[in-house]
Amino acid sequence: MAFISLFGAFIASFCFLIVSYFLNQKTFGYLQIKKTLQRYPWNWPILGMFPGLLVRIHRINDSVEVLENSNMTFPFKGPWFAGKDVLITVDPANIQHIVSSNFSNYIKGEEFKEIFEVYRDGLVNSDGDRASKLKKCYQALLHDQGFQRLSTSATTSKLKDVLLPLFDHFAEEGTVVDLQDVFRRFTFDTALVTITGSDRRYLSTEMREDEFVKAFEDVGEAIVYRHLTPRFFWKLQKWIGFGPEKKMVEAEALIDRVCAKYILAKRDELQQQGISQHEDVLTFFMKLDTTKYELSDPIDDKFLRDVILGFIVAGRDTVVSALSWFFWLLSENPQVTTLIREEINKNLPRTGCGHENLDKLVYLHATLYETMRLYPPLPFQRKSSIKSDVLPSGHKVDADSPIMIFLYAMGRIRAIWGEDAWEFKPERWVSDTGELRHEPSHKFFPFYAGPRTCLGKHTVMNHLKIIVVEVLQNYDIEVVKGHKIEPLPGLTLHMKHGLRVKLAKRCSA
């Protein structure tokens, strides 16, 4: 076994060097090969489809063409001995089968847990019985009135007290600002207030860097690297302490230290002051009745650390992605901005958000859905089979086989969304009677589907609306001319070059 692993490492490394060499040669042959690979990934001897992956790695749209040519399901073959064969699908029938009809057969699996090991035993990595128990805890938290009050107040307070004054400053100074970075800071602060009750104050006029935030970014990069690299290779790098794996180890250690401080501070606070009406995540779990949910008693610091990480991931990057792509799409489609503002003015008072009327903002809801259809915050999902199976598309799945669901491509497949699949068209979500049109979750997949449907979907949509209403009522946003917009492939679909904009204050009505 050791020989096979060593031989596999040699083959993969040799293939990587050879392919990299040819992809950097400016020759006619190279151009012809590249052109062919962009149309369809060849299954080369030894190399598998790895050369095609290298060509496409920064061309996320290419996956749409490949999947359309493959009837929405494509078996990717990695280099021999690398263990990177994976079935890629966007077929709604397959997705319903995997995440609903035959849910018990498709889990995250051991390889997933290895790749995402930084999240340890939290909900991100959990399967089966443990996932079910944790889900019940999270449901109880999300329905807790104290938590709901804190969650809403964290967003609205940060909006009124920090974000809007900061936007005023940018507008007055005529400053070009990266809106994606601003939202990244905003959501990190609100997430930390909701989780720990403490404000990180990452969003400010100084726009300072934060080592805790940087640690999460290093973790994300390393996880993407693990998806693209043979297991033995990144394991070797981790053992040596080199490249992304070195950053991962250092980032995880820093995250552990910061989380430990938050947990200790919260325990001291509860001992001295008791529990407030505004209940953050740590407070909720520290007083949790563990027997009710069949969890370890008492809740220890390791458990709480995993909770903190899970909520930061769930409550930060996905919102940043949705908001960034939303405001860029509005800049490209001013008529949509006009319709949203008309709807806001009709249904909400100018002096406040009127949270009780957010459900009346159907067209805004539709525009947010359309944004996430084309630019899903989480561009792919990963599953692994327990037993062999046959998908509705007819593809055979062996036991312990990885399956990838490509959400980004899924939103652009004409067989799913029609000939106008590539068009930004919020109207597709509005019925003839003016109500929000329902689409099955296995077709519109950003909030997942089946037993693991996103628990915070309603809360997230409300918070997105609150933010959008305040920004659109108070500012015009203009993307800097010539600024390049393209997706950055990763765990979360961010903009590679950020979103550089200028803000102009709107006159009060």
C-alpha cells in the first residue's frame, strides 16, 4: 500500500509538471490543444481529464457547456491513482433522488470530513443521527424569540449606526470603494454579535485588517486546494508544513485561540450577569438542556468552538456573495432598480424598514432569487454514496463514490430554465397574480433541499431585504467604468476583483 501511494504521488506530480509545461508553451500545438480542451475535456491515458481541468479552472462558465452536452450529468475522470473520479450532475431528477428520495444513501462521507476537518464535529461535517440532533438544536435556536430579537437588532443597528454613516462619508468624499469588502466586514461584525454578543468592529472608516478574518480566508483557500489536489499530495504538504496546508494549520490554531477567548468571556459574563433577553448563540448553547437533544452533558468548549465556526460560515460569506452580485446586477439593469424602489415606496414607510411588511416586497424577493439562481453563494455541493445505486438519469453510482452538484452551471442550463436561462429576469419568479412563483428546491438549489434544507432561509431573506431597502432608499450606486467583473471559483462565489463602486446620496422624499 505504501508503494502504491508513493507510485501514485510520483505519477500525479509527473503529470502535473508535464501538463503545466505544455500549457505554458506559446506554440500552435498548444493553442490547438487548449481550444479542443475548452470544448470538451478529453480522457487522456494516465492524465485522465486533469488537463481539461487545468484549462478550465478559471473559466467557470465552461462547465455549463460540458454539462449541457452531457445531458446534465458528467463523469469526470481524474489522473490514475489520484482518487479524483467524480460524478458531476445538475439534473433536477438526480438531485431530488440524492437529497430527498434516497437521502439515507447519500452522506457527506469520510473524505468530506477530511477535507473540511477544520469544522470538526459541527453541523458542517455531521451525518446521520448526529446531524439530526444538531439540526433540532439549531431549529430551537432559530425559533427562540430572544435570538430573533438579537439577530434583527444586530443587522439594523449595524446598518443605522455604522454602514449608512460610512456610505455617507464615501459619498461626500467621492471615494471609490470595494462594496464586496464593505459587505464582508458588515456581515462579519453582525455574525459575531449574533454568535458571541461582542462586536468585532471590523467595519469602520479605517478598513483595518483582522487576523481572525484572514484565518477564515486561508482555511477556505486550503479547502478548495484539497478538492483539486490528490489526497496523498496535500497530506504530504500538511506533514511537511508547506504551501496552503501550512497556512491551514496556522489559521486553525489562531481560530482556536480566538474562539477560546470568546467562550471564556461568555462563561464569565453569564456567571456574573445572568442571561439577557437578547440571547446570542453561545448563551443559547451554554444553557441548553442536553438531555432533550441527546447531546454530551455538559456542553464543552470543543462543541462551542465548532458552533462558532459553523455560524460564521453560514451567516457571513453567503450573504456577502448574494449582496455583491445583487447590486452589480442592478447596476447592469437600472429598470429593475426602478421597479424595486417603486415597490419599496408603495409598501414601506420612508422613515423605517417596516419589517412587518417585508413579505409585501415580492419583486425584491424575486430579484434576490434571480441573483442566486445565476450566482449561487455556494456554487457546488458534495455528496458520497454509501451503497451502489442507479440515478434517474441512468448513471450507475458505485459504493463510496463522490458526487458533485454544480449549482452555478445548474442556473444556466436551458433544459431546466428555458432558452432565456442566461438572462437576468426577475419576472420569471412572479406569477400572473403578482405573487412569488414557487420552484421546487431540487431545481432552485441555493437553500439546499430535503431533510437538510437551510434552516435559516427565512431569516436570511429578511435580512437581505432589510439591507437592500436601506441602501436603495438612501443611495445610488455606480460601478466604476472598466472594472472587471468575474467569479472567483471557491467554496463561496465571490467576485475575483471585488466590486468597485461610487456612491451618491439620494434626496429624501
